[in-house]
Amino acid sequence: MSQDRTSGDGAGGDGAGGDPMSHALPEYAERVLDVADLIPPGRVMTYGDVAEWLGEGGPRQVGRVMSLYGAAVPWWRVVRADGALLPGHELRALDQYRAEGTPLREASHVVEGHLPRLDMKRARWDGVTAGGGADRDKGGGAHT
């Protein structure tokens, strides 16, 4: 999948960093974005899952890559482990999840904003099995 990507705003990027076409993407960032591109519609991986799949870095490093460069990929498919929607981008992400049929857990009426969370047991992709969900392993873990 390794295509030439350049730096730019991620889901929450502020555009800082100058001309997006003038900087080559760091190798680690390229690999993180390649994994994000692999996640099937309707499925998600956590920041930690991506780091584990790559065998390097950790959730914070993956999160940093996604915040800086994530706009180049389906950023809404790389998520927090608790299933909470990305702060500041909840409605954009929710539109994508609903369009793709990503499993959600409806929020309790006592939760401020009444925003759902991802149903991580059903939505989490292991990095191996095909898209859908019927062939998904029951463990809900990352690449093994």
C-alpha cells in the first residue's frame, strides 16, 4: 500500500507545519497510515493494536501520527481502547460509523451529550480476518 503521502492535517490537525506538499512523510508514520488503510469499513483498531501490529512504538506514537497525518486515511477507524469517540470529531466520526455499519453502544441518558461509544467487542479488527464480522475471532484482540 506504500504510496507517497505528504504531511498534512490529521483528524484534529491545526494545519501547523507549513506547506503540506513540501515535507516527506516519516517512515513510521507511513507504516501507521498503511495499517489504517487496511482496516475494513465497519471495523476499528485501537492505537495500541496498530502499534502491536507494527511491532514498534506504542499508543501515543500512533496517536501522534494520526493527529498529524490521519486525514490521508480513514482516521475514524483508529480509536481509543475504551470506544469513546475522538474528542472534537465525534459527529464526523459518528457519521462515518453509521454509514459503514460499525457496531455502536448507545449512550445512557445520564451521559452528557448522549453520544454512543463503539462496541469494541464487535467492532475491533484483529488485523487478520476479512472485513465483515461473521468471520471475526471471538477474542477481540489485535494481530497475533
